[in-house]
Amino acid sequence: MKKVITYGTFDLLHYGHINLLKRAKALGDYLVVALSTDEFNWNEKQKKCYFSYEERKSLLEAIRYVDLVIPEENWEQKKSDIKEFRIDTFVMGDDWKGKFDELSELCEVVYLPRTPEISTTQIKKELGSGGLAK
Ligand code: C2G
């Protein structure tokens, strides 16, 4: 069984995230998603999530491509996660290109093209200005 892992906040889940998860799963048979905890998001990424970790976890677990959701609590856990879960492929969107190349000592490292036209920042901005223009 070929195992894949990816990391992220996945807050205000949108189709860009789903596209990433779909393509990540297509690289193997089993997809682990390491989901950033509320504390990690706030302390390390200065992101205040709209949905809590538990809410974001339940959303991800409902996605057909996702087999397991684990907490991402720090930047350093990737190597131990890869060993613990016997990961074959590490996947991130290409906004992270090059940032995790050191993991190639342990597994394949793949950066997939982001879905360009959507982001949580954009959604929040458009909702803030009186809703999305349909
Ligand atoms: N993504 C994408 N297309 C978008 C938006 C996001 O492909 N339009 C991808 C990102 O490249 C990332 C994943 O979806 O691989 C999750 O995105 P975020 O929740 O923004 O993740 P991020 O905050 O970048 O956290 O240790 C790694 C970090 O936890 C990554």
C-alpha cells in the first residue's frame, strides 16, 4: 500500500483544497492529512481559523480522498510522521515549492500546482465587501 501525506490548515475548506487532496490521493492508496491545530495556526502562522480544529477535522474526514487526519502541532514533526506512518510520498501545493526538499531523504517529495483562482483570503475579502458577486 502506497501511503501519501500532506499538511495544511484547510480553513474555509474550498475546491482548491479538494483539488489538492484529490491529486495527492491519486499518487497512492492511502492519504494522511496532518491538520494544523488552532494553537499551531495562531502561534506559527498567525492564522486565526474560522472553524476550530475539531470542525476542520470533521470536514476533512468527510472527504472521500482522506483516509486519516492527524494533528499538525509544529513544523518539526514531518520527519517523524513520515517514519511513524511509513509514508512513501509527501505532497504540498507549489506555494511551498522547495521548502521541504530535505524530506526527500525519507520519501518522495511532490509539489502540485495550486488552484490559482481561489484562496481563503480572497473568499473572506469578497464576503467582507457585501458578498460574492454571482
Ligand atoms: N492549496 C491549493 N490551492 C489553493 C489553496 C490551497 O492547492 N487555491 C493547497 C496548498 O498549497 C496546501 C493545501 O492546499 O498544500 C492546504 O492549504 P492551506 O490550508 O493554506 O495550508 P498552509 O496554511 O499553507 O499550511 O506545514 C505545512 C503547513 O501546515 C501548510
